[in-house]
Amino acid sequence: MENMNSRPLDSLNQSRGKRVIIELKDGKQLIGKLISFDIHINTVLDETEEHENGEMKRKLGTVFIRGDTITLISPQ
């Protein structure tokens, strides 16, 4: 069980190297392997796929996502 006193960035750090779902303000979802992030939640994903309305639209490879466009990050 996770430590209930952990900080949000600690939880995100545990997902490094694993697949995550990132939802953006425009409703799109990016699914890929979390490579890195910073204190602004600017994020780098690898093996990234863009999903919209539940279906895969395109493969993007390695992407950089500005933290201010992210509404949700979830481990897959």
C-alpha cells in the first residue's frame, strides 16, 4: 500500500518507466511510457499514441507535453 503522506510528485515518480494515460484540456488522451517530468509537470512520453473519443488516432513516438495543458495523469 502506498504511503498516504507521499507528495504528488512522489506518486508520479513511481510511474516513471511505466505506461500512463494523460488527458489534455482539449479532451485528447495521450498514452505512453512516462520518461520524465519537472516541477511544472512538463512531461516527456515515449511510444506515445494519441487517442480521441476512445479510439487511437495516430502514433506519435516521443513527445513533450506542456504541464499547463494536462488535466489528468493516470497509471495504466
